[in-house]
Amino acid sequence: MGALTGQVAVVTGATRGIGNAIARRLADEGANLALIGTRQETADAAAAAIAQDTKVQAKGYAVDVSDFAKVNEVISRIIADFGRLDILVNNAGITKDNLLMRMREEEWDAVLAVNLKGAFNCLKAASRTMLKAHYGRIVNIASIVGLSGNAGQCNYAASKAGLVGFSKSLARELASRDITVNVIAPGFIDTDMTAALPQATREALCTQIPMGRCGKPEDVANAVCFLASPAAAYITGQVLCVDGGLAM
Ligand code: NAI
């Protein structure tokens, strides 16, 4: 029996990278899983792999988190399918990097729509059920870039800083119902997102990390799992950096 046995967790962007590691870690603790991705086949495949390895109930759902009406439909379907919703991890995120001088309006809008409005959409749909149950664990995945800024990532940094303010406000709104809202701010983590960077940039970034290595998706997943557990009952409105010391 794990600490989350019988609970139901929704993880967005769960088909690969950090989101997939989070879903696996929560499943290891016994949580049943709704995995949200952009394509049904990849969401189904990720769910099937987790169900096979851990024996929890896992199901894939396809939705673009920036679509308010469709997110509402999918979260309602998840609640109908599983009968409850205890944990929501807003992990889906994208980058469209450019210096402000070159940044197109679409690049700004797309990143804010997925990274910030996506979390709003999921929380609007999920919070009612948590309020009724007087229980919930919400973990939003931001970035240390949202705390420190980064040249070439105005849109991304704004979306992640926005998530921090959003989370702290919501933490205040929901605290009296035993619903916690916390933020994980990863540093430089080895995933498809960072694999897109040139090798020289990756190496230069790694030399700045006090621990001398990039993070693994599992490093982030372990921290999320703690904040999503009953053990983290008295922690809310916090930002926890998982970055090997990079942002301290
Ligand atoms: P990734 O690109 O490997 O995975 C992103 C996931 O989000 C994929 O499953 C993708 O299908 C999903 N996704 C993208 N747009 C979506 C949409 N509109 N609707 C639904 N799902 C969507 O990225 P990675 O590296 O695993 O990042 C996960 C989160 O962690 C993101 O929010 C990212 O900003 C954040 N992060 C990552 C860092 C890193 O170094 N990799 C550092 C700091 C934060």
C-alpha cells in the first residue's frame, strides 16, 4: 500500500518528460491516474505502460489545455470515470524562445495560453470537486526562469512567474478547505524540451549548476509526489526549486 492508494491524480503533459515521470511516481504510491496529452494514442500508450508496470488504474485523455471548454469536458469525464479527483498536477508547458525585439505576437500568446491559461482552465474545472470533498493537492510546475528571468524567454518567464502569483492567490482561497496549492520550479532538467538546445548551451548551463549535473525528470517527480501526499498537509503557497542549487 502506497501513501496515495485509492486517490485519483490528474497530470497534464503526462505523455513524456517530467509529466510522465510525475505520473509514474504517483502511480508507484498507489494513485490511480488520468494522463492528459495532446494526442489520444500517445496518452493511451503512456497510460497502458503505467498500468502494466504498477497495477493502478490509468487512462489517457487528449485535450489542448489552452481550450477552456474542452478542458472542462475532459475533467468532467475524468471525474465521472474515476469517481473522485484528489491531485492535480499542471505540468503541460511549451517554449517559443526569442528576444523581445524578434518575438512575434503568436509566440507570446501561445506560451501564455498553454503555460498559464492552461493551468487556469484545469483548476476552474477541477477545484469544485476538491471543494466539495474538503481535500485536494494542487501542484503547478513553473520554472526557476519565472523567478530569475532569462534573456530570450520573456514569454516563458512571464507565464511561469504568472503561475507563481496565481498559485499563491489560489492557495489563500482554498486553504480553509484543506486544499493545498504549491509550485515546483525545476532548474535544468534532461528532457525533450532541453534536448532542443544546442549542445554548447547545454554544457555551459550544466557548469553553472552547483551539483554539477542536469536534473532528471525523477528528481522533479519526487518533490511533486511529496507535495501531493497527505504528509504535506501543512504546506501551501510555497515555491520549491528543484535545480541542484542553480537558483539559490
Ligand atoms: P516536454 O516538452 O518534454 O513535455 C511537455 C508535455 O506537455 C508533453 O507531454 C506535451 O504533449 C504536453 N503539452 C504541450 N502542450 C500541451 C497542450 N497545449 N495541452 C496539453 N498538453 C500539452 O517538456 P518537459 O521538459 O517535460 O517540461 C514539463 C514542464 O516542466 C513544463 O511546464 C516546463 O515548462 C517545465 N520545466 C521544464 C524544465 C526543463 O529543464 N525540462 C525546466 C523548468 C520547467
